[in-house]
Amino acid sequence: KGAGRNCYAIFGAHMEELLQTRREIEYDLRRAVAEGEGLELHFQPVYAADNGALCGAEALLRWHDPIRGSVGPDVFIPIAEECGLMNSLGEFVLRETCLAAQRWPALKIAMNASPKELRGDGYPLKVMSMLNHYGINPEQIEIEITEGTLLDSGGQCQRNIETLRSAGVHFALDDFGTGFSSFGRLQNVKVDRIKIDKSFIDRFGKEEEGQAIVEAMIGLARAKGLKTTAEGVETEDQRVALKELGCDHLQGYLLSRPLSKEQFDELVGGNVVN
Ligand code: C2E
Ligand code: CA
Ligand code: CA
Ligand code: CA
């Protein structure tokens, strides 16, 4: 009993500390969003599996706080969602994605959208006005959503996706395979691409079963006319095997880490517009 109580005390103190840190992050993040400072998109190159050509980039949000240093999106995005900052943050991502699309007109630019954003009934209009404003062809943009996004939103999310897809915007199902019924989900929701989660790519080449699962995913996508991207490709063996299985696009540290705008400019060389 004594030990139990002790544990509770430690747990309680730890909880308090966590909450305090969270409140501080929330405070700093709110200021960063308001002033647009310390936030930027980095871009991870996406390559064609068959000939290795650079095809596009995934925009990934970065936050550098002057005191805290770099804070990962895995940490601050959930906080932004809970404290109502995701709309402004999402707008920032959307705008910067349009600017990137202008800057690299030959490339497809993918951005991540959080469940909260996608569920709003104003979302399609927001996206289309922004694309319009920057003169971006909707087909240059791909929006990555996770399965969680599609759960229980009274169909609003699905309707938003349909609206944007009929305007030409592409959609990818991110982290494919990690949800409860990824395969079943494909029946109901129309997307253009699946992104095979890194966890499957990790097991790929190590275990026979890992190979079979990825093969099944690519086969299913094919049958449904969907494109496939493998994320988190880290070894040459993975690259070769994915190419042989007919995976369309590859993304991962083997090919490139996410790059700043300036670093990405160097990669595309003379292709830059502004
Ligand atoms: P995600 O969409 O699955 O993004 C891929 C993550 O894997 C990125 O981490 C990327 O840097 C990392 N990655 C890519 N290749 C490799 C590899 O070969 N090895 C390893 N170990 N990692 C690799 P990051 O940038 O920390 O992003 C984490 C998550 O944060 C993203 O996962 C995404 O869910 C979320 N996120 C990032 N930017 C945004 C954004 O603008 N909006 C929203 N809503 N979410 C975002
Ligand atoms: Ca993603
Ligand atoms: Ca992903
Ligand atoms: Ca992932």
C-alpha cells in the first residue's frame, strides 16, 4: 500500500510537470502562429521508383522556438489541435504549400491535413480560394489524410474530399496499414494514392511476412487503380525490392531527408521560378 501511494505521488508530480510543459508549449506556439515566426515547411523529395526521377515533395511542418529549439510536429501538432490552433496552422501550411507549388511548377506538392481541418464545412472553399489566389492548378496538389480522419465525422469529411477531388485536387491515404481496417476503408473512400507506412517498409526484406504484406498492399492498390508511395525507405535493398514489386513512388532517408526551401532549390537546380 505504501508503495502504491508513493507511486501515485510520483505519478501525480510527473503529471503536473507534463501539464506545465504543455501549457508552456501552447503559449509559445500560439505566439509563433500569431507572428508567423519560427514556423516553416520543409520538403522531402519524392522519386519515381522505376527511373529515379524527382517527381514531387511532401511538405512537413517545422517549428523552431528561440528558447526551446526545434520541436517536432509529432509533439506540437496534437497540442495545436487540442487548443484550437490547428485552423491557423493549417492555413499557414496551405499558403506555404501554394508558394512551393509556384516555386517548383514541375513538381507535385503533397501536404498533410489534420482531421479537425478536413471536417470543417468551409474546408473545400478555403483550399480552392487559396489555390485560386496563387494561380495553382489543383492537380499539382495532393492532400494526405490518415484513416482516423475518416472515422465518424457524419460524412462531412468524405463530402469535402469528394468536392475537392472533383475540382482536381488529389488525395492520399497516409500511414496506410496502421489503422483498424485500412483495406476496408478503401471501399468507401475514394482517394488517388496510398502511402505505405514506414513500419511495413521496416519489416520489408527482413521477414517473409513483411514482404507478403507490402506485396498485397501494392496489389490491392493496383486493382483499385491507385498509386502507391512507400515511405521511410532507408536501404538500397528496400528500394530495389519495392521497384520490382511495382511500387510507384519512393520517399525516405535513403533518397533524401526533408530539406529546407533553399536546399530544395539546389536539388532542382535551374527549375526555380521565383
Ligand atoms: P508523416 O506524414 O508520416 O510524415 C513522415 C515522417 O517520417 C516525417 O517526420 C519524415 O521526416 C519522416 N521520415 C521520412 N523518411 C524517413 C526515413 O527514411 N526514416 C525515418 N526514420 N523517418 C523518415 P516528421 O517531419 O517528424 O513528421 C511527423 C508527422 O507529423 C507526419 O507524419 C505528419 O503526420 C505530421 N505532420 C508534419 N507536418 C504536418 C503538417 O503540415 N500538418 C499536419 N496536419 N501534420 C503534419
Ligand atoms: Ca504524410
Ligand atoms: Ca506517412
Ligand atoms: Ca508514418
